[in-house]
Amino acid sequence: MGDSVPRLRQVVLDATDAPALAEFYRRLLGFTLRPGDGDDWAVLLDASGTARLAFQQVAALPPPTWPDGPRPQMLHLDLTVETRAELDEQHERALSLGARLLADNAEDPEEPLRVYADPAGHPFCLFVG
């Protein structure tokens, strides 16, 4: 067996509308939708054709109540930009695509970031990295 380890194939998010959530992230991240996927499963590919995110249809999905409440986020995506100006630009893009701002720490001098919920309620962070 040696030192081999599994490779991460993709991150899968459950959604009550998998195609719509895939479209949100496709537009936000500039990925492409894998041809041939249906209404219950969608995969997004990066520019090299590598699967990065997938979306699985579920009947019901109570959204996280992060940062307070009975349902923790359990998983979130971290997205980075190079500059504070890009953070502000991508903030406007995320909101225009349907994200909801959960926390704004853009003024933090050490790690400017904002936390959002996607249209299905999954949290994600956008920060200067």
C-alpha cells in the first residue's frame, strides 16, 4: 500500500433545487456545468476540467442557523481574492447573484472577510488571502 492516500474529488452540497444552486456557484466562481447532468445531480468544473463542486437534490433541507441557533453550518466554503478592492467588488457580485450577507468583517486589518449564505442557506466566506 505504501504512502498513498485518497484524493479529494469534489465537495458535494445538498440542495432542494440542485440546478439553481449549481447555477449560483457557476456564475459566482466562473466554473462550467458538466454536460449531461440532470435535475438531481450537477457538477461544476474548473477551467482545467477538474470537478470542484457538486450538487445533490434532496427533498428537504433546513438551512443552518449559523452563527446562532440549533443548526450549525457543519461545512462552509472559503473563497479568496487578492485585494480589498476585489473583496468589495465580489461582495456586490455575490449579493446580485442571490447571496445573503451574514457577517461583515471587511474592516479587519489582519484578515478582511465577509460571510454569506448562498440561496440554499449554505454559508461561505469571501476573504482577502
